[in-house]
Amino acid sequence: MVLDFNSLYAFPGRFERLFEDFFKPQFAEGRRLAYPPLNVSEDASAYYVRSELPGLSLDSVELTLTDKNLVIKGERPTEQGKYYRQERPAGFFQRVVALNVPVDRDAVRATLVDGVLTVTLPKCSECLPRKINIEVS
Amino acid sequence: MVEASAAKNEAKPLPRVSPATDILEREDGFYVYMDIPGVRREDLKLDINENELVVTGRALQGASEKETFLEVQFGPGEYVRSVSLSDLVDRENIKASLKDGVLMIHLPRMEKASPRRIPIQTV
């Protein structure tokens, strides 16, 4: 009825779309292996872990910081109704980010804006290498 | 410097992504859900031409220039998806809302033309 594959209607761009879909790589550069996708980056002051979690509020995402890991856990709900097409992943998900670096554990913050989760892990200032002066008495 | 990089971003087209879409039917019509994380309301467009509803949205991930990436599994992109509409859909009352990166479009069913008798007026 409202489906994309409805062929009762003449589509202006139907064939073009078919070709476009055919030549499009199925997985963009071999990504999308695990759900949800993660980006990990760093700058001078912090590490950032970003993830696409559309449809979830920050309350329904469980973030756990253990000794060595950051665990992102949650569940995506399914909608009620008669499905014609279901592409959005649903159900429980979990991703574990191994932290092999010291972070300032008390200053870790997380935000979720427009379905993108950002966890900021500040670098630990006390853990940075520093010079120790040896005084000769 | 900032302007130059902005111009460079404009020139380079974003990769086109087809967003994951659910289409389902309930009592009061059809519902379309699309996962478009990272798209703000200002960057989202919904157009109806003839029998097609076209959704376009730009997701610009808010990473600063100074960051170096250790792992990249998603990135900025342009979400494009079209859904064909049947004659059953009441086009005047289509509603859309965007919450937490999920676009919900409600396509209400057209009121059934109920059979009625036409009164004959005597002149």
C-alpha cells in the first residue's frame, strides 16, 4: 500500500534507482559489522566514544565504566502494528570498548543528542608522564 | 581558515545513505519510522511529489577538527529515502515528527466514501 516496491504506480526514477542500488556497495567500506556503530577519537584533552543510537533516551541506555572497559548496553523497542517492512534493528544490544589508557574516571560525561551518543573520557592529568626532579643533597 | 574548510565541506558531496525504515499499519493509518541519527530538524526535508514522499536529511557529526580518529564505523552522510503513497492515504493530513534521531511519519487513511442517498429537490 505505501510500500516502496509497489509496482502499480509509475515511478519516474524507478530504473535509475534500481541501477543505483545495484552498484552501491552493500556495506560502506566494510563497516557496519556490529551494532551500534562506534566512533572512537581523541584530542589533546580527552577521548571521545560516539555511537548512533536513534530512538533511545539517555535513561534507557546503560553505560558502565569498569576497570578496563566502557560498556554500552540497551534495548531498542519494537513498534506495535502490522509490519510491511522492518529494517530498523530491534532488541538488546551491547558494545564493549576496551580502555587501555588511564582516564579521569570521575569526570566522564555522556550526552545523547538527536540519536548520537557521545561519551567524553577526559585524559587523566595525574597519569601523564612528567619529569621528576631529583635533588642531590 | 574556518570559512575555507566550510567551503571544502560544501564542495565534497556527502555519501548518500538509505536510512533503515520500518513501515507498519495500525488502526488509524500507516506509520513510517526512519532511523536518521545526527540529523537536526533544520537539516531535514520532506517533500511530496505525486505519489512519492521523499525524505532528505543531512547528518553532520559534531567532531572538531583537532580530533584524531582511532576507530570509525559511521560518519557524516546524507539520508535519502522515498516512500510511495497509495491513493488510500489522506495527503492533506500527513504528520511527521522527529525525536531522538527517529523520524515518524503518520499517513492517515482516507475517509471511506460512504454510500449516501442524494435527495431530489422538487422545483
